[in-house]
Amino acid sequence: MTEATSARSARRHHWRQDAVELAALFTAVTVADAVANTVAHGPSGSVLLCTAAVALLATAGFHIWWSRRREHAPPPADTGATAPSPAPAPEAGGQETTLWRMRTTVRDEPGSLAALCTALAERRVDILSLQTHPLSEGTVDEFLLRAPAALAPADLTRTVAGAGGAHSWLERADAHDLVDAPTRMLSLATRTALDSAELPLALRQLLGRCTIRSMPARSLTGQRLAEEVPAEGVLEDHTMKFRDPSGGSLTIERPQLPFTPTEFARVRALVALDARLGQRVPPRREVLTLPEGNAITVRRAGTADLAAAREMHDRCSAQTLALRYHGPVGDADRYLEHLLSPRFGRTLAVETASGRLVALGHLLWDGDETEVALLVEDAWQQRGIGAELLRRLVAMAAETGCESVYAITQASNTGMVTAMRGLGLPLDYQIEEGTLVITARPAGVPAHREAREALRVRNGSRHG
């Protein structure tokens, strides 16, 4: 059909429709006029009007009944037409799931991330959060995933690799990871601002599994230990280095996953905040009553307690100092500045009612592990002070997520052995040439490294 023929047909159709509508209008007017004359001038006008109203109501009722019947009628028989497939039913809300933190590198091309997300969706994996770390080549994407518990980690990794992800890394996550990145950074900054000892813990929470070491500027003998680090820090593939305000250095290592420039910038911001605020120790104090009735105060200690700690050394016997420091008694004072620094851990001090320092307990960061060390003045031993300090130190280590806590002492130090046994935790013992290493770890947590590594010499400090 040509365009001219189509136009003529449309004009005829339009003229016929107008004629029909005009005829219907005249018919309706004629009928209305006839009905009005009949009602107004007929002998039974009122009866006719009521009859019409009843008929109208009956018709409306029948129409409503018929409509409802059709709504509830069964669907018509299949006539060969293909009906749309119903949407798949959602999974049950009670399905057991697992949280994972995953990193993978994708190509810096449009659609690369979409392909990865589609592949995860096909395995019923929910993406809870996503952070991107741009690199010179490609992009590192960090996901927080909720996956079905039945999905094995190897299957999840293969799914990511099949969607274009490379150099993938996967580890279990927990509810603490369900926080967006800005909120997380503010929380870590707050922890660092309140307590100098929190910096290594905040960095470990930010970066995941890593090793953090603080190196003092010089050893106890005056030998230079820490290398000179530029003020802006150093970023290598698996290592970051920063300058410590005291002149030492802070080294962070993560062999299983290279650091990104974004992570380097975040760590540098936390280190700069810590350096600007200086050493900080929370002022919390707690008063306890010993079994014999004496009141003691347990509080956090810092370098401000250096003079009081040296006075306590002077009141301790040579045997007590030898059991604590495993070396010449004259060197004991030289360790105190390192031990009391919040850069290397946390220290608890015990004071009498008169304010005299009588005991120190140290919790010292050592890579992925944590060391505990105790010193109680002779006149205050055998009163439960050491056991109380050890219990508090181990609780502090557990709060920070440390996998194990160990103590280095001598086999003849029955007081330390008894205190470790009193923790009620599984213990590992290793003795070598009279030196005893006792390692405690929560039930079900595997050992991260051999206990003998704790025997190595540590940069001018003798803990235990």
C-alpha cells in the first residue's frame, strides 16, 4: 500500500467515525426527551421512574458479581503460547553464610569490575563493601563478601580468577569489618589519639595480617640501630617504613600482599597524628584490695614513671632483678626507658596507698606475638600482685586480637611459672640452656611461629 492510498483510507475512516458519533448523540437526546415526557405527563410516571431505578441497581449488582467471578476463575488451558518463566525464589533467610575479605587485581578497562561482580552474583555471593586502590597498571579491588558457607575458599578464588581477577588474596572477616572506610579510619584515628600504644594495633587492624616492628634509634650500649628514614616515609612492594618521633623507625611488612599507595597514605596520616600528639597514656586508675587488706592502685605507666621505676630497682634484691632481666644486675636500669615507652607496648604499674611504685607489668609487641614480663618488689611478693598483673595483661592482649602471649624466664622462677598456670589457658613449654619460654594462646588458635624464636636477642632489651 502506498502512502497516498493509506492517507485516503484514513480520511474515510475518520469521516465514518464522526458520522456514527453524531448519530449516537441525536439518538441519546431523543430517548432522553421521550422518557422525560412520559414521566412528567404519563399517568404512572412515578412508578416508571422507580422501576427504572430498581433495574439499574440490579444491573450494577450483576456486573459486580460477574467481575469477581472472572477474577477468581482458573487460568485458561494452554493453547500453545509460551508463558513467561516465573522468577527464581529467593534463598531462605536462615541460610548459613561466611564473611570474607578479598583482594584482587583487575584490568583498568570498562566492564572489568562488572564481569567480576556478575561472576560473584552467580555463586550467590553478596558484595557488602568495595574499595578501589588505583595502580599504575590495573586496579586493586578490596571486597567484603558474604558467601554461602558451603562455598569453599578455593571455589571462590577460582570464580574470581575466571572473571579476570589476578593475584587474589582471601581471608576470613568478622563483624568488625562491616564498617565503611571513612568511619573505620576515624575510629582508628581516635584510638591512636587517646593512647600512644594503640598505633601498632590500629595499623594492624587497618592493614590486616602484617608484622609491625618499632626500632629504637640506639641500643643500650649506644650503637646506632635504626636506619635513617626520610620524613615522608618509604614505600616498597611489601614494606613500609616511617620515622619515629624519638629518632627510631617503624617498619611494617606484609609478605603475602603488596602495599598500595592508598594504604601508604592512610598509614602515613596515622603516624603523623601520633607524632604530632606526642606520648599519651590514659589516666585510668583502679584501686584493689589485697587478701591481707592492703589497698593498691593499678594504672597505666609511661616514661614519666622512669624515676620511680629506678627507685624500685634499688629496693629489689639482686636475685629478683636477675630473674627478671637475665643479665648483669647493673644493666637493669638501662632497659627501663625502652620498656616504659608506649611505642613498644603497654605497661601496668602498681602503687601503694602512699604512692610508691612496687610492681611493673609489661605487654610488649613482638610482630604477630606478644610478650609479657613482670617485676614485683621483694617486700610485695607472694601477695597475688604478679598474678593480678599477668591476668590483666593477657586480657589486654586478647582484646587486641593477639594470637599468643609468651613469657621468657628461667626454669627456677617458680613464681612466674605458677602465675602462667593460673591463667587457665593451654600452655606450651620450651626450655633451652636454662631459659624457659611459656606460651599461652586461646583454645583453638593455632601457633603462629615456633616458641624458640622468642629466644633470639632483641635489640638491646631483655624481656621476660
